[in-house]
Amino acid sequence: MNTNNNDINELNGLQKSALLFIALNVDVASQVFKYLEPTDVEAISAEITKVKNIPSNVVEQVIDEYYELVTAREYLLEGGLEFAQQVLEKSFGYSKALEVIEKVKNITTLHGFDVLKKADSAQLVNFLSKEHPQTIALILANLNPDQTAEALTELPDDLKVEVVYRIATLGKISPQTLKQIEKVVDELAGFSINQTMGQLGGAKTVATILNRTKVSLNKEIISKLEEKDQDVAFEIKRLMFLFDDIIHLQDRDIQRILKEVDRKDLGLSLKVADDKVRDKVFSNMSERAADLLKEELQFMGPVKLKEVEEAQARVVDVIKNLEEQEEITISFRGGSEEVYV
């Protein structure tokens, strides 16, 4: 890219992206790259190598355009198209506001799912309950796991397992398939969907979602999935970690986990735990610490099941964080086993 032209309209999106990354400092640019697809990083990086003799005012125009688009998108998500246009008109004038709005509609990733992400679980289920399970699965697969987990809890029992199974088996979704649910999402969001083919759903997505639901619910769903499709259920279980799975961990890993877990959470989490789980924990504590914990459990008064499940979830979060940091190994999920020497 080599130009002395002062008009950025001659630049394509890839060239503008390259100029924007050049304008950012190296640390910020590297952080942004982490959120891009590898193919996009390669394309932008290649374009950056071509940049030379670009007037500073062109770079400034690119930065201004990016700022305008981000600002407009935030306004659209906050209050819709009409609200965004009114606010932009006050800042940029009528003509410029229309231009920015049109660019946002055409070249950003704004679509109905962004608005659905703002709906609470009750609203979402009320909106989706009349739809086909495949449509529900496709929409929920586009939301964050916490929101999907909450929505699953609200869904009628006869839909829960069906939707989870369809999320697990979605695979690649073509633009044509997405167009089929455009009308559904548009009823709530008011924006059109424009997406290229992408990977949605899958066992890992379901495992992440179920890890955020109540223990009783995810066990029920897994049990019914096993009746429906044992292979899919096994793959989901392989990617999950439930509190009871502590019994499968190496002693050295249990000891590392106990250093990080809040003592109150540990006591609560063992309140209704299986004896095997309790024994596994006690055997990896000093005799004095184990005796104190046993005494605490013995004299612990009635507690809400919800509080116990929340404590177990926090313990599981500690375990998963330690695994991500490669400080412990969860080796019972299938595949090649870890070898200790």
C-alpha cells in the first residue's frame, strides 16, 4: 500500500485495518490480535508489510472512522437504530450520522444476537419457547454459556434435553441455515443477520454450559442424553468436571487444590458429598486439619442446597483454573493418560 492521496475512500477494509494496527502501540495491537481469527491476523500482517509513504492525515482519518463506527454500534445496542441516529446527529450532523449508521449496518458484526445477549433468561425463554428445538439450539449456541445455562433452567423439561443434544451436534452452520432463523431473531432485535459459515455448538460448548447449571440438572440432562446418544453424552462428560470427579484426581493435585480453596467453601461443598469424595479430601490433609474439618461438618447446622451447590461450583472453578495454568492435570477424561515418573 503506497499512496499520497488524502482520501481514505480509496482504501479497502483490509488496508484500513493495517493502518489502524500501525497506529496502535505494539502491546495494544498484540492484545487485539488475540481476538481475531488466524486467517485475519495473517491477512492484516501481510498488508502491514506493504504500508509505506502514508500521509499522517490518512491514518488520522482511519482512526476517526473506527471511532465513529464503535460509537455508533454502542448507541445501536443501547437504544436501537432511531436512538443511535439521533445521538449521532447531535455529534456529527445529519448527513454524517446517516453515513456512519449505514457503514455500521453494512460492515460491522452487529446482528440480532447482540440484542438477545441483553435479555434475561425469562424473557429469552418466553421468546424462544414457541420455536423449533433446532432454532432454539442455534440461538442459544450464539449466546454466552452463563446466559445459556440460565435459559436451559427456564426451558420446559421436555425441551431441555432436546435442545442440549442439538447444541452438541450443531457443527458447521451455513449462511443459508442462519437465514432461516433471521426472521425469528428480527422479531426481537430488529437487525438482520449477516454471517459467514462458522463453527457453532459442539460437545465442548455443552460441557461449558452444563458446568454452569445446577448439579442436579446437569446430571439429569447427561443421564437422558446417554439414553438418546451414548457417544455424544460420553464426549460431553469427557469435557466436563463435576465436583464428584475429585476422586479421580492425583493426590498431589488434591493437595495443590486445597491450598487455593476457601475453607468455608470446602466445608460447605462436602456437606452432602459422597463418602469417597470426603475420604479423598481428608486423606490429603494433615491429621489435625482433617479432624477439624470432620468436626466442623459434624456440627454444621442445616444449610440450603443452593449454598452447597454454589460452594461446589467455586471449588470446581478453582480446579479448572489450576488446570488451565497447567499446575494440575485432569487425566481421567479419556485420550492418552498422563505418565508420572
